[in-house]
Amino acid sequence: MIKAHNSKLVASLNRSIQRIADDQFDEYDIKMLLIDVREFLREESFLREVADFVAHPQRERGICHKAINAKYAKMKMASEGVKKLAESNVITREPRMPDSYYTDQILGYISLPKISKADFHLFVLDSLDDLTDDILIKYYNLNKRDIHQLLKRSFTKEAGFYHLNPTLKPHEIHLVDDILKFIRGTVLGIGAISYAGLQHEFDKALNRVSKDLGLSGFQSKPFRKKFEAVFVCILALMHDAKFKLYDGEEASAYLSLHGNKSTPKELGYSSFSLALMAQAPGFSFPIITSDIEYTKFIAEAGILPEAYHLSPIPWVHTRRKDKQLYLEQAAEA
């Protein structure tokens, strides 16, 4: 419970909430709302991440940074592994080896008996967090929590390294080795933040803050109906944020479209939705994906959405016209 509050803060929050209620808001109103509500966030990790983006667009930590850094690190090391494999001519020399043999060569940059603290956190813990319970259960019948516990039992931290427990039996070592290769060899094309999760946390936080501060204008049901437009403002605010990567390189966030397929066998895309991507040197990754059809917020005629599939779009700022929110091009575009 908040015991004391600033009258200007209450007035600012009430103004932002009323702008949403009146369908008059744009990204700048949402930015002010996030700045105002940021100090009251508790367990709302997704919303806190977005609020931190607004306050500090140069990212060196957080949910998105960790996911992008892990994806980039895995893809960079795998790319270097493929290059070394090709240069070694091992496929020509040993053409009848099983696929697992070549995979082991590519993923051999981690030595199981002794892993540095930095590599363990990046290529094991952070990379595991970037996977889903569904895919882990499918292949190992274990969820992320189970695997965290397994790794905790399997390694001992000492002098800046994680050492494999010498009491492990051969079949246990094989399982740990296989899981670690799966973790660093699997990159999923999913965002770090979900639309549904963000909507739930935003609604939950505003409900709590409204109650604690006695705000007058917030109502959950109308807010949820307007959340698509709020979400588009959030994407616009996060556009052009920067991420410092583990090797000193930088990734940049950008607004994009992602193609949707009704079935995996479709050759083309049935529709295109708004997304926020990250471009790292040589690779791009989704930060936030959605099911929001781009035509709801981009009104220009003659757009070829295929040209913007996972690529930057020029419509990165919000504006209002007859109470309808739109994305428009930057002034210099």
C-alpha cells in the first residue's frame, strides 16, 4: 500500500488514463504513463522491462537483452563452427559419419568437464531460459525448472568455473552433455515478451496503482479493449533501442512485419502482423511478436507486406486521426 503520494504524479497518471479512455493517446502519452507507473511495479517483469526501455533505451540487462544476447551468441558460435568444419574438410574425409558427429563438431566450443562462469551463464543458463517448457518436455520430458535442478546437481562452481560432478554415472554424463548441446544448438523464432503477458501485467499494475492512489479514470474492461493501440505505442517507443552484446557488438530494435501461415506447408504468408525485431551483426531475432494485422495501423495504400517480412518498416511513429491511431513515417524518411 502506498502511504503517501505526490499530487502532480496523481494528476499526471489521471491525465494519461483519461487520454486512453478518450481515444486521444499516442506513444508520448504511453511513455509518460510508463514513467509514472514504473516505480510502483512489483512482479510485473514484462511491463517493467518496457518501462525500463523508455527510461534507458541503451540496454545492457533485462529480459529482452538476455534473450537477444543468448540467441546471438549461439548463432555466432554455430556459424563459426560450421565455417571451421568446412575448412577442416572433415565431411570429405569422413562422409559416412552420422549427422550427430558433425553436429558435435559444430557445437564443440563448450568443454563439458570444465566451463567458465561467463560461458555457463551465457550458453547454458541464459540460453536455457530462452527456450520453452513445451520443446524441452517434447524431447526430454523435463521442463526448465527440472533442467535447472539437474544442472545444479551436475556441476560445482569453483574459482570462476563450473566443474562436472565426478560422481555422475556415465548415463548421467551423457544426458547432461546431450541437454547442453540441445540448449546451445536450439534457437526459437519467438519473442522475449508476449502480447498476452504484457496486457495482463499492464492491467494488473494499473488496477493496483489506481486503488492505492485513488485514481478516478481507470477501468479494466475498456482498457483491455484499447490495448491493441496501447501495444502499438509500446512498439513505437521501443523502436531504435540498442543492446550491448557479449562480444562488444551492438544490436538495434526495429519495427517490422512478420508473415503468418495458416499451415506449415504453405508456400506464402496468409497475413502479416506487427512485430519488434532486433538486428545484430549477421543475425536478426524477434523481441515481441503479435497477431495484430498491419492494416489496422498502417493506412498507406499499395504496400507490399512481403517486402517488410522481418525487415524494417518506415512507419515508426504514432499519430491520431479521427480518434484512430496510425503508424506514420519518420519525418526524414
